[in-house]
Amino acid sequence: MDSWLIKSIKENEEKNIDSFFQEVKKIQHDKQDAFLLFAQEGNLKYIQKFLTLGIDFAYEDDGWTALGIAAANGHLDVMKEMASAGADLNHQSSRGWTALMIACCNKKEDIVNWLIEQGAQLDLCDLNQKTALMCAAHFGSLKIASRLIEEGADLFKKDKLQRDAYTIAMQAGHSEIAQLVKEGLKKQMKGLKTLVSSKQKTFPQDISKQKD
């Protein structure tokens, strides 16, 4: 992403930025690459300026979108700016990654909380069938795992290696998270049993057994 455009932008820091940006409107590829760089830096001023040029939020560099890069680096203000401009918070990159998964992997608790408040989908899977909760379990973020479980993350999902969040947490040595998942599994199992029992009670009788 070290393109001529990025260098030119920095060199023109003290010059007429507005007129300069008008010149780069047509350079779509370099414009997108520069946007990824400024998302990584958390440079809100340039992010705001680039958004006026028309940005493809799905553009990526090997699975990394601008939203995902901002999430990994903890730039919540940049993410909010992109969301206001129409970025899909549930977008999945070519690797299946969402901003929520990336925030969980990088232990960005404030970003995870904000994404959940914005309605981010908890149980989307990447190409390895890993969910956001599995990311939190693997990297040992207890508070994030707790929040995801409280919000109803699916504890029964398994990745390509047939591991659920509990197994992943145990293998990574995060026993506290494993215990949280175990307790959550018990509650979800209890809820499922209650639901099945309720449906059985209300299920219509077999009319073939009814007397005339």
C-alpha cells in the first residue's frame, strides 16, 4: 500500500488538500489502498476526506477491509465514521472475516461492545467455520467472551476441526472462558428442553385416534 498517492498526500499536508483530493478522484485502486492505510493509522481527518471521494467498503487487501483494519487497531472513531457513510458492519471479506471477529481476536472490548449495540451478527463464520466467540476463546478475552455469551452467541457451533468454543478455550489454556462456555451450554440445553417440552404439550392430538 506504499503507493505514490500515499506519499503525495503526506507531502501535500500543508498545501491545498481539497484541490489535491479532487485530482485523485479518478485513481480508484490507489485511492482504495490509501484508504486502507489511513484506516490502519486511525487518521480520521483523511478518512473523512476520502469518504467524500466515494469509497468501496468491500475493497480489501488479502481479506483485510478498511473496517476490519480499523477494528484490529482499535480505531472506534474511524469505524463510526465509516458506518455513518454506509459501511456494512456485517460484511465478510474473502476470508469470511467480519469486524466483530477481528475485534475479538485483537481483544478490542470497546469495539466489540459497540458492534453488538449496532446489531452485529454474532454467529457468522469465516472460511474455517470459526465464529467471533471462538476467536475470543482462542485469544483469551474473558470479558468479550462473557458479553457474547450473554448476548446469545451459539455455543454449539463447531469449526472445521469439529471444535466448539469450549474445546478451543481448553486447548488454548483459557480455563475461565471454558467454564463460562460450559455454564452457558447448560443454560442453552435447559432452554432447549423447556422449548421441546412446551411444543409437545401443545402439539395437536393424532386425529386417527379420536373417536367419532
